[in-house]
Amino acid sequence: MTVEWFKLYVKDSLVHLYKDHKDRNEDQAQSYKGRTSLFKEELQKGNTSLKLSALRVSDEGTYKCLVEDKSWSDDITVNVIVEAQGSHPVIVMESYDNFRGINLVCESKGWKPEPEVLWLDREGATLPAEDTQIHRDTEGFGVKRRITVYDSSDSNRFYCRLLQKHHMMEAEVIINSKVFDAWKWIGGILGSACLIAVGLIVTAVVCHKKEMQIQRLEDEMQKEKQYTELQRQNMEHELGKKKQYAVDVTLDPDTAHPYLILSADGKQVTHGDTEQDLPDTLKRFTYYPYVLGKDFFSGRFYYEVQVRGKTKWVLGVVSENINRKGEVTMKPQTGFWTMGLRNENQYRTHANTDVLLTLRENVEVVGVFVDYEEGLVSFYDVKSSSHIYSFIAQSFTERKLYPFFSPGLNKGGKNSAPLVISATI
């Protein structure tokens, strides 16, 4: 039997060839080298499916499978549509305009199809912005959208959200009022520098031009450092305000999965090697290794958890009525507002679809802040005083929210470090 997969309407289109009981891929298209295989054990059952690994945007198209032997042949076409989730959006403060506003630009690459780009305020309301710029290359679509924001006495918190049918990504920027003042000062300095440069040209003092360029570069670097420091101080101040709502969280042993080991004071949890003989109550998790805090909270509340030395963990808040006895997907619709670490360096939040998070360094202590009335759940890197991710415009109506902890599986001692609830009160 011969099984041939090829791509229609493409030159040099051989994707995979199986003949005389062997793969015959000498003439295989270069772009498919090392990425294709058949399910050999299934061929006797008539299954000639193709496995295509390391999927690319360029793999999209129409494929034909042709099966032949000496007396019989048949074929079928398969239309493949590729969706790609792009890079985490990056927000850059681009410039200062003449009307006391700051121009922000949000950019991301590698999407397929192109996402919708929205700018939102802290309430989740859409803000007016320039039209989205879209660029396409072999790796998908790149998008860029600008907005001008102004100093507000309420909150200078803005979100850039990228929406696709099955994916959502979001980035946040918080701008202290001092930054608006700093940009005004920078604009004045740069304007003066331009006037000085014109004066030098008029007087033909060319010999100083290079020195001015060097000095200007040094000045701009210094201003950038000042801006970075202002932003750090702003985030530190923002996190400090969250800590005013710190609550005392203690783990509830009646909810702990039988494999979880809790400390006597209820402040630490690890995954054990053996299952404990515990009563299977309605409150207890029996499918996944999860545990809740003893008390539910409303209004505004904040707590911190040490995750140092761990390779896997999940934290956040959950609704009281989540499924504790069976399989569940973590997302707001099922009552989970969580984020975690997976595979040692893959941080992700569990939104409608998982969102990969790009962090500059490993997190050692996570701060969790909830504003029940605003429908806000935010995560912070306490050590660097930086924001990680926020669920915004959520609905907690008549729900009891409990702190949630999953220390992850402990395999051979690799993830044996405990989750530790830090004292913040």
C-alpha cells in the first residue's frame, strides 16, 4: 500500500510518502522535514492519518491524502486552518503631546488571525484610540495601536487587551501623576535643546555639535532612569495601598486533598508521597490536590504567599461552589481567578484561555489583591513591587470568595518546597 500526503496548489508539495512498508521522504518539501509521521500501528486498521508537529502559520492550506494499492485507490482532502497566539503585548510610553497627555503604544506580534486591540480604563470601559496598525509576514500578523491618556485624579491605570476567538492577552500600565509632570519637564528641556542646536548652526560652531549629541544622549539616558525610578516608586506605593487591606489567612484542613500535608499553624502546605486516610466530606477536594482558606472574604482584601524554590504552583481566589470531586478547567466561568507556575519557568494566568505571562525574573512572593465591588483580582510580585496580571470587570454577585492554594505535585522531591502564607498584618 502507498500513502501519499501532499499540499494542493503548492509547488514541491510532497508532505509525506509511505511506500513498500517504509517512509520515502527523499523528495519531501524542505519545510516539512522532520515534522511529519504516520501512525504505523494504525495502518492495518485503515487509519492513514498524518501527524504534523511544530505547527507553523505557513502550514495552513488544503491537503490531499492519496491511498493506493495494485487494485484500488481513494483520496480525500483536508482543509487546515492555523490559529496562532501572539507575543505578550508590550506597552511603551512613546511621547508627550502638547495638550498635557502621554502617548502610549501597545504592540504585539505573531497572531493568526489578527486580534482586536482594545484600550480600557480601570473600570474595563473601552477608551477611544487611533486605528489599529496591522502588519503581516510569514509568522502571522503584528498589531500596534496608539492612545493618548491624560492625568486623572481617580486612577491612571490603563489596560491594553488583545482579543481573538480562542485567546485573550492583556498588559497593564499605571502612571503616577508625577510622570505627567516629568514628561512636561522633559518636553521643555528637549525644546530648549533644539533651540540651542539651531543657534549653534547659525553661528557655525560646528565643533560642539558632536559633544552636544553625546551630552543629549547622556541626558536622555538619565531621564529614562528617572522615569524608571518614578514608575518603580509608583508601583511600590500602589502595592503599599493594597497591603492596607491585608487579612489573616489560614488553611482549612477539612478541604485539603488527602495527598496534601498542612502545617500545625495552617500556614504551609506541601504535596506528600502517600495518601492520607481522611473522611470524604462535601468540602474536601478529592480529584485535584487543592486546599482553601478557612474563611471567605468580601470587600477589599490582600494576602501574600511565598513560592520560593517551587517548580509548580497555583494561587488566587475561587467561588465556594466550585467542583471539588471531578475534573474542572480553571477559568472565571467555573469560579477560578488564579495564576501559577508550570514547568519551572512558564507563568500563566487561567483566564477564558490560558495566558502566558512574560516576567523579568522568577517570583518569590506573590501578593493577591481582591476588590469585590469592582470585580478586580490582581497579582503582584512583592519582591520587585511589580504588577503581574489582573482580572478586571468580573462579577462576584452573591458569591463567597475563598483564598485558593495548589502546591503542585511533588515528584522525587523536585517540588517539595511548601507554599507559605506570609504574615502581612
